[in-house]
Amino acid sequence: LRDLMEAAYKFLQQEQSVFRELWDWSVCVPLLRSHDTLVRWYTANCLALVTCMNEEHKLSFLKKIFNSD
């Protein structure tokens, strides 16, 4: 799962407009509760890219997903 979300993140970084439309990203939302921190990180960053969050919104979103640890 970690490898999958890492690959998805890298694809989105390269061609966001293309890969945003190729998949139903809503299936990733439950992964934001994963026990694996890296799965949560990749998923959150993918969803930030898919929804075209600006930096301020992205940081706010990430703060909700991760605690200070």
C-alpha cells in the first residue's frame, strides 16, 4: 500500500492534470486513517494535489492528519 501511494504521488507530481482524471481518488480517503505514517503522508499529499490545494490549505489539512509527533 505504501508503494502504491508513493507511486501515485510521483505520478501526480509529474502530470497532475492527467492523473487527477484517471482514477476515483475518493477511494483513498479512508487511507488517511492508516496506522502507517507514510501511507497517510502520501495519501494526504496526493489528495492535496488532486484537489489543487494552495500551500496554506495544504498545511492546514496536513496538521489535521498528523499530530506534532
